[in-house]
Amino acid sequence: RSDKPLIKINCGAIPETLFESELFGHEKGAFTGAQSAKPGHIEMAHGGILFLDEIAELPLASQVKLLRFLEDGEVTRLGATKSRTVDVRIIAATHANLEQMVEDKLFRLDLYYRLNVIPLHIPALRERRDCVLPLLQHYIDLFSRKNDMKKRLTNAAMETLLSYDWP
């Protein structure tokens, strides 16, 4: 899928009223202002990856619609009568505790299990200080090459960054 689309969606940034149209697309005239047909983010990611950032922010009604897609792999645009099969790999991320949200009935258990196939916990940078210098060196080298210049950190700068709290 490396040469296919990677579509990123911040679930917390899309208003609930627009979520279905953004994710599944719509046909011309499906609602006021729908001047032409528009594929949704899922269709645009066909063959590639759909990254759902801040999945915990997704309203319950939208969770049901996403779950339906995950179960059958079919998308029906708003106002359409036919569904389309879409091949998409889903990656979801959140800073929230989804298990607790499931217990509190704020996140659907069935959607949680659909998404929680290969969980990855990435600790905060403050919990893995040994990564600070390699990350800094990587980005200094990357931008030095990109801008055709040689940059480096002073010892004082490195000590400051290593002692930073990284909240």
C-alpha cells in the first residue's frame, strides 16, 4: 500500500453533521449545497490507508456508521442507491483511554474490538528520554540535507533539551 493513498482524518475536527458526508461522500442534490457528487475519504483511500486520528472524539451515531463499513467493506454515498466495495486498511489513534470510554458507554465495544486488532502503545517522550538525542539528530540531519547546510546542537542545547519535562 506504500504507493497508494494515505488519507488522514482528524475525527475531532469534523462536525457531527458533516461526518457522514466527509467519510462516505455524497451524490449531487443529496442535501442543500451538494452541487456535485463527491467521493468520501474512505473512497479516496481505496487501495491505501485511512488514518483516523482522535477516534475517541467520534460521536456515537458516527461510530455506528463507521462500524457498518468495517463489517462489510461497502460505502454508500449520501443520496445514492448503490454501494461501492472499498479496499482500505484502517489505522486509528487516540490519546484517550478507549477501554475506560467503553466502560463509560462513550465508545462502542464492537467498534473498539474491530479497531483494536494490533494495539500499539507509544509512551510519551518524557517516558523515553533515551530517544531525545537520536530524534533530534535525525531531524537536524534531515533538514540540513534538505536545505544544503550543516547544523549541529551545542552541548548546552542538548543538556537543556534532555532536562526538559516534555509535558
